[in-house]
Amino acid sequence: MTQYRAHSVTREDRADGTILLRSGHAMTAPATRTGDWLDHWSEITPHAVFLAERSGGGWREVTYGEARDAVRLIAASLLARGMNADTPILILSGNGVDHGLLTLAAQYVGVPTVPLAEQYALIPGAWPQLEHCAQLVKPAMVFADDGARFATALAHDLFDGVERVVARNPQAGETELAAMLRAGDGLAVAAAALQVGPETVAKYLMTSGSTSHPKGVITTQAMMCANQAQIADALPFLRERAPRIVDWLPWNHVFGGSHNFNMMLANGGALYIDGGKPIPAKIAETIENNRLMNGTMAFNVPVGFAMLRNALKADADLRRQYFEDLDMLFYAGASLPQDVWTDLEDMARAVRGEALLVNSSWGLTETAPACLIQHEPTTMSGIIGVPMTGVEVKLIPDADMRCEIRVRGPNIMPGYLNDPEKTAEAFDDEGFFLTGDAVKFVDEGDLTKGMRFDGRISEDFKLLTGTWVRAATLRLELMIEYAPLVQDIVVCGADRAEVGLMIFPSAEALALAGDTKDGGALMSAALRAALAAKLALRTGHGSAARITRVIVLAEPPSLGDGEITAKGNLNYRKVLSRRADLVDRLYSDGDPAVVRL
């Protein structure tokens, strides 16, 4: 059975009521730069697979030795172009072997990369986000894996005078990545690599833009190296055998691109890139990829695990393949529904003969990302764990012991790119990063039970009565209660007498609605009846959690107008402001599109 490290937490209570938490374990000394990991494993296990992606009926696999050779050649080409810390590379396409090699080559010699969500380039309505990001970072090179697929974005006048590099299908004026894999000045690469240190910028990660335009998070070598030391301190089995994952999580986001990618690189593991996603149109591809290769760890969002659960329950061969080597199943983004948790645990136990670690963590783009982690087995979903080694957690509790959480440590960003005002606003007078999140103790009398996430403070609001509504926490509860009718929910009621909902409908709700449309709202007798039944579930709740009215939105959230972020999260403020007329309708009397309690 996999050995887990026991939780250990120290607590300091201050006179002003704040609480400081730290790990009782010492932090392992981190690596200096990501290039050290690549050099190490290319010497120790040169023939082990590092990166792989689908190619026909199998995989295009790149070993550690092959990766280091390619990285050094690409790095030499970057240096020959005069590239350095002031010449970032903007990456338009998603996860791929070539994307990974270019990223590591840039990090090897101190050239920052800026991975963007593919939607920014491929959906013209999202070009305002692409333009904002490009203008912020001022790239000297732009990369896409396919010159034909990204032809329209690459032809944008944003990139006039910028070298455009593609892995395949080059268009006029574009450089093919293969041309950067020719022999170069190895001595220059070695000299430049020696100048890369902990404070060297590895990449600029764009925030989701859930409250404003995306900000560029300055991500240093020190942040990423520290976080991998912290993760391995919590999960010692990473150092005992090389991990392997089949993973779809996007590299423009810190979860997939820093946490998972670097976890494989730091520990000599293999990352098999899953081109699927947990959406109806792409989940079959994920299932096929997991038939072809299994992992020792599995990372996903709850909806992804729910879709996989259904496939695993129906297929004994897939079930055996998926679980037989699995040490850990890790969810993030929201709480894992308890029925999904139980089913996955039961199937794992049937295949393995023993339980596996089902866990989660907490962090943000600005924290590289992991700050808290649940690294002991638990039976309860929603727990984000205890402080990781080297991290200091400051808790500012209210009367109900709901705590604002702030963090300080070697994995925290130095600031936002070209935004000293936002950087200053992001830290308190002791240098703790202001996360904007709230947490609660699972058991205040036993710190080793960890913390659970309790929503975004910025999403909380007051009713006219002065009663606080914890909107983020309430939304998570309602997403479960209103299934399968909802794709997403916006909780409304700021300065109103009651809590109401604006619902983005699921396919099931759209089927019930039929062609009925009233302005920006959907409604039919069947949908009204289904929603009335959902409203009745909360008749016994207090005003902060009782839902009295619902309206179903006819138009999906707009990426171009900023209603939805690159990660697929709703920008609640933007939805409420852009659809202010529908909020007014939600709270009007007699509107036929509104279902009332």
C-alpha cells in the first residue's frame, strides 16, 4: 500500500485574533531551475518517456534524452535570435509535445513564455482577450502548433514584426519549428543556462479574468521549483517511483501547466497528453486514451471524474486498466460529489484490493499553485487539507470562524507584470498574499483534520435585511440540487429582499424548454414544473439560503464579452452587468418567464 505522510500543523494565535498555521514538517531544499530536472533525468533515465501525444493508433513518445537534445537545439536558436528575458514567446495553441519542448527550451536559457487559452486565438469574439494579453507582454515570437488552424490569428496585425513559428502547416512568412532543431552554439546555451537562477522569470501566466481583464502573473523559477519540493514533501511516493499521468488539463492554467507538467519533470515521470476533455463531444477521446495508457496518478475536475465514473462502471476492462497502477486520485475546482467519490473508491478497491488516496489541494495562479493539500486519506469531499512545507497561512476569522485566508512562502509570486498598483493591492503589510478566499476548520480542536474551502469573499453579498449570502458556497450546493437542469448558476440578490437565480441551462433543460423564448429568457410549462420542484427543496431554509425565484437564460455565456473565462468559469460581475435587464425581470412581479416559490 502507498505510504502517506501524516499531517502535522502548528498554530500561533495572535492578540488581534488572527491565526497563523504552518506545517510541522521541514521543507526539502528545492531545485534551482527547471533545466536542472531535465539535465538530471536525461542522465539518469535517458530512455524513459517524458512527453507523449497521440499519433495515429498509438503515441508519439519523447524520452528524457531526446527532450534534452531538442531543448538545447531550440534554445540555441532562441539565443541566435538575440532572445532573452525581455523577449517573451506567446503560445497560442494548447497542450502538445512541441509546445512542451519550446517551453522548456525557453526556460533553459531564461526566455519567458506566455501560454494562452486556445479560445483566445480560435474564437474571433474572444480576440479582445488575445489583444489585451499580447499588448501586455509585447512578445518577440508567437507560436502555434498548426499554421493552418491558427492562420487567422497569426495574421492579426498584433503580430506585425513578430516572428511566427509553427510546428506544422507553415503559411507564408512563418518559421517551421523543425528549422530551430538544427545544430547551434552549444557553448552559448551552456553559458546562458548558468545565468538562469531562482529569480529568473520562467513564464507569465494570465489570470482567468473572472473579475477584470487577465493579469500577467510573474512566475519565477523559484516559485515552480519550491512548489514541487513542497508537493513531494507531502506525497513521498513521488520520489519512490516515477509517476505517470494521462492528462488533459490545459497548460495555460497553473494546474495543468505548472503543477502537473512540472510534477512529471521534477520526478522523472511521464506525461501522456490527453486531447480529450470532460465535455460530451470529447469525453470519448479521453476514454480511448485511458484504454491505451494508464496512470499512477489521475488529476481532473469533478465533472471529468463523474463522466469517467460512468464509463468505468460500464466496462470491466477499462476499470482494470485505469485503477491497477493508480496511487492517487486528485480533484480540484470544486467538491467531488460524494456518490462519485464512493463509486471511484469502491471500483479502485475491487481492482487493487486496497484503497487509494482520494484528495485535493488549494491554491491560485499567484501561488504556483499549491499551498494547502490533503495528504492523508479521508472519506469526506471538499477538504483542501493542511499547509504545505514552507508555507505560512494567515487566517482572519469572523464570528462564525469563517476565515479569510492569506499566504506567504517561496512559491508566492513577486507581483503582476507591468501593474505595480495591482501588485501593491495584492499583499498586506506583512507580505501575505491576499487570496480573497474563505476557509473553515474541519475540526478546530484537531488541526490535522485540515481546512475546507468556503467560497470567494468577493462573491458574498448582503440582502436588504443586512443578512450575508455566501454566494460561492451556496452556488456549489445548488449545482448539485438543480442537476441535471443547470450548466451553471448565478446567485442574485445584492440589495434585494430575496435570493434569486439566473440559470444557464443544460441540454436537459433546453429539451424541456423547447422553442419557448421570451426575450433573453427561456420557459415552458415542463421547465416551469421542473424548476418549481427544485425551489420547493429549500422552503425550510433561512433567507440567506432560500431561493424564491428563478429565470432561465436563453443566451449562453459570451467569451468575447467576458462573461466566461478561458478556464470556463463564469465572470459573475460581467454576467450581472451585461444582463441587468434580466436581473430586473427576475425581481419584477408578474413576469411569465420567472418561476417563483
